[in-house]
Amino acid sequence: MEKEKIIEVKDLIFGYEKDSTILKCISFDIFKGEYVTLIGHNGSGKSTLAKLLSYILEPTSGKVYIEGQELNEKSIKDIRSKIGIVFQNPDNQFIGSTVEDDIAFGLENRNIKQDVMKKTVLEFAKKVGMDKFLNKEPEELSGGQKQRVAIAGILALNLKIIIFDEATSMLDPEGVEEIRKLILNMKEENPELTVISITHDIEEAYLSDRVIILNDGKVYKNDIPENVFKDEEEMRKIDLDIPFVLKIKNELAARNIIIPREIKTIEGVANYLCQ
Ligand SMILES: Nc1ncnc2c1ncn2[C@@H]1O[C@H](COP(=O)(O)OP(=O)(O)O)[C@@H](O)[C@H]1O
Ligand SMILES: [Mg+2]
């Protein structure tokens, strides 16, 4: 079956100021149902790109298409019902006066009955572990809790495409894993859900379908994780590391122990070796 393009980015150029270009001719496609990670060191333009994909920023030149529809002033309303972002800083995203209001916010202009909405809000608050905090105000929450609320608010909208911009950066490792599993579960329930995750977590990138690396304002790599992280030296040159489990696999390969490509976790490697 031919993969269906859901996002097409074509020759995108962007600068905040006239004489400085942050993104220099970016092109790539995202396919329906993919889980793509976008990585690159701080300041490489990841958040800027995320904002261009949802028309929070307007490109200097180049185009973005969502399901074949060009992103512009006219189409934005339509497209906003398909794509959503969880922003890097949860404070910029918290709009409601309480957790409950905030999760409900996006649902409010969708003509949903009050009781259905209340149920949906509770359901998603539960999914992110915030159902005991529905009446709390943002001042009473930690950064990580605000991130959980932001994630619930986006997930509740049942969008086709979600961009997570370092959306779990303030959670502890267990929290990060919990949210990652939640998103994977939602993808399992709805295989057409397309996810772009902007992350510093190389291990997460290794588990995604495809990795796009931004470097120096350009797409430096755009490939399956195995290929992207193949060359440790090359990754170091752009200040990126390779996944821990891949290091172990490389060490083993140097001793002629080849672990199959589909094994992507330390537990998997351990099980394989103990067979
Ligand atoms: N609102 C802004 N005005 C001017 N420059 C900005 C603004 N936001 C980001 N930048 C600059 O754009 C570059 C890319 O930033 P950003 O997209 O946030 O990168 P990343 O998310 O990869 O860390 C950085 O040099 C940053 O300082
Ligand atoms: Mg960023």
C-alpha cells in the first residue's frame, strides 16, 4: 500500500529578523500514522519549525501542505482542527483558570454537550494522572503537572496530527515513560494518528519510526533510526550522542555478536543473549 502523505514541507525558509535565517530551505514529508522524532541541538530551529507547521509563524518563503491543503491565512481554521501542538513551555499554554477549564478549553468551540465534555475532560485528566487536580489553579501546579495538563488538553481533541515540543521535559523518567506509553496506546487505538515528537531523548528517537535531524538550519538526516545513528563519530560532530542500546549493540558487533535490528531495548538484547 502506498503511504499517504499527511504533511509536506517544501523549501521552507524562515528568519525572525530580515538579516538572519533560522531555517534554510527545509523540505520533508510526513506520512499518515507515522511517529517521527525531530532532534537537533538547542537553537537548531525545532520549535520554530513546529510553529511554522501550525501557522503560528508564517514562512519567509516555501510552503507547508497538510493533507494536500496549503497552509495559509484562508486554510488555517480548517487545518487547526487537524493539527495541534503541545508547546515547550507549559506556562505559555495554560489558558484555563483551573485544570478542568484548561483541558476543556479546546473542546469548548466544538458544540459538545456539557455533560459529554465533563466526561471527556475527566477521562483525559485520568489518562495523564491529573484527575485528582481538576480544581487546581496553575499557580498550584509544578511544571511537570502543567505539562501533563497540556498533553491531556491536546489528546482530548482527537486530532489527526499532534506535535509534542519537548512536552515531557519537566517530568521525571517514570513520568516520561508513562506519557510515552500513553501516546503509543493512543496510536494503537488509532493507527492513523500522526505524531511528531521534538525531543532531546535519543532513546525515544531510536524507538520512533523515523528521525529527522535539524542542524545549521537544514535537514541533516531524515531516515529510519538505524541509519541515522549508524555513525557515532558523525553524530558527535554535530554534538549528538547515539542511543545507549545501540552502543551496546556496536560493542557486541565488534566481538562478532550481531543483535538483530528489530531488537531495540536493553531487555531485548539481554533476552537475546540469554537464549
Ligand atoms: N521569538 C524569537 N525572536 C527572535 N529569535 C528567536 C525567537 N525564537 C527563537 N529565536 C531564535 O531562533 C533560533 C532557533 O530557536 P528554536 O526554534 O527555539 O530552536 P530549538 O527549539 O531547536 O531549540 C535560536 O537562535 C533562537 O534564539
Ligand atoms: Mg525548542
